[in-house]
Amino acid sequence: MNDTGETPRPEISLAQMWAFLWRHIAIIGTCIVLFAVAAGALSYLLTPKYRAEVVFSPVSGSGGGSLGGSMSGGSLGGLAALAGISLGGGKRSDESLEYLRSREFTRGFIERHGLMPLLFAAKWDAQRGQWTGKPPTINDAVGRFRKKIEQITEDHRTGIVTLAVIWRDRTAAAQWANTMVAEADAALRAKAIAEFDRSIEYLKDEDSKTPLVELHEAVSKTMETELKDAMLARTRDAYAFKVLDPAVVRDPKDTDSPNRMLIVALGAGFGLLLGIVVANVRERRRARA
């Protein structure tokens, strides 16, 4: 006993540990092999998932009409603000990316492509075409899609964005990834065209009402810029997102999960721990006998 009245714990050296493992090599080795084989067999029972990635770059905003920049604080800019119209405000690439990340877009994508039965296949009766038990909600689908299927990463140094879809169907994974970027680009294009059309109509109305020559010239210049931007929005191939590397269908063996080597290693590690416990119990029993 030490000064505090406690019995000191015996120190275990590496030599003692090695001797212990060697004495019980049969038990420990058997546990390692059994659990490694079991983990390997389990990894083949798990449904493989594939990763499809599309790499793209958000397109810097066009727009920037003269009135939005030089006369945003003037009378016409103030009227436009009251009307809820952005004259030459331009598009921000980060706002486009946030739209792609948004729950609104994800919800629309799921609904447009009828993904609810696929996302909740265990609850869907394909023969009857109905849910078994309590049906999942669209919010459940959006949450599952964003947490387990979709991954969006951005390289802040280069601005390059990667959208990955992880799914059990390798063909569907590639199709979804490419379609998501294409549909988000189309939606942003449509919104921009609608905004340009509203701006042009507003400018035409103001131009017909203003008696001032200076204001008339400013309106004409701004309208010219808006018309050019509207033309670009309608004709440019990539409006918000320029695809650099589209997603492709992965090979059957090129799975994202399960990681069979890792599963086998974890199984072997668990077998090692269990073997040590069993060997320790047996050695204690023999010491008491």
C-alpha cells in the first residue's frame, strides 16, 4: 500500500502483453478470423451505392445596366425600387448557387421526377401503387435527399463547384446530377428573362411619361442595356452554371460504399478485442482453480 492507503495497480509491460497474446494466440486468432470473415460477408449483403459528380463554374452575372449603377439613387432608380424592379442589378453567382442548394429547388426536383417512391422504397407498394402505413411527407423527402444523397462542395479559391449524387442506381445517380444543374440553370434563366421583361416594360412606360430630355436619354440607354442582357439570357448556352465536367455513369465495381476493406478491418479489430477479453477471462478462471 502507498501513503494514501491505496494498493498500487501493477504495471503491464509490452513484453507481458506479447506473452499474453502468444499464450492465447489460438483463441484470439480464431476470433479475428471469424469476425473478419463475418464482416466481409456482411459487406456483400449491403446495397452498394455509387457516386456521380458534375463539376461546374457559376457564371459571373451579366446585367449592370447604366441606370442601376449610375442612377440607382436617382428618381428613376427610386421609382424602380418602389415597383419592385431591379434595373441592371446583375446576377450574383453566389445567389445562383444558393438557389441550387435551396429547399425550394430540391422540393421541385423531387416532385417533377416523382422520386418519393424511390426515396422511401421500403414504404412503397409498387403493385398497389400506394404507401404502406403512414406516408412520408415531401419535407421528409427533401431532408433525406439533402442529407444522404446530394452533396455540394465549393472550392472558394477557384470558385469551382462539385455537385455529387450518391445513389444505389449508378445510371440514375449520373442522370440526377446532370439534370439538377441543367434544371437550376433553366429556372434561373427563366426568372432573369421575366425580370428583364418587367424592367423593359417599366422603362417603356416611364419613357412615354417623362418630359425631361436628360431623363429620356437615360431611360433609352438603360433600355438598350436591358435588351442586350435579355438577349444574352435567351441565347447563351450556360446562363448561371457552366458545366466543366458532366457526371458519368460509374463502373459496377466503382462503388462509393460500402468500403469493404474498412468493414473487414473493423471486424478484425472487434475480433481482436473480443479475443483478448475471452482469453483474459479464461486465464483468471484458471488462476482461481
